[in-house]
Amino acid sequence: MKNKIKLIWKFSGPDADHIAKHHLVHLKEYIEKENIEIFTTGYERLNENIAISFVIISEGLLEKIKNDLKPHEGFIV
């Protein structure tokens, strides 16, 4: 079985929460447009000034999404 990869986009500052939620909308649009099968997407508020949006994908999609969307971090889950 291939690994699952969590790709993260991290936002900071007083508007981080709003920006991460908005970024998630664009992630979902990209996924739909490109007809990509993913495991899940999401948003997390880490504290009052840091929030992330993320997508969990199969390892086979890593290069495409990395090149297209330039995530800030990624790791195996």
C-alpha cells in the first residue's frame, strides 16, 4: 500500500484563520477541476495567529500537487 501524504499550507498573522479557510476553498476547487482523488481536506486553527489548510493524498500524487500548488510542508501520515 502506498503512503498517505499530508500537505500543509501555513498562514500566520491576525487574519490567519480567515485566510486558511479561504485557501481551503481554492484547494477544493483545484481538486474538483483536476479530478483528483484525495483522502480528505481540512483546516486547523493552531493558535490565535496561526492556521493551516491541508490535503491528504496518496504518494503517487505528490509531485503533481507539489509542483502545481507549492505546499509549505508535507509528511507521511
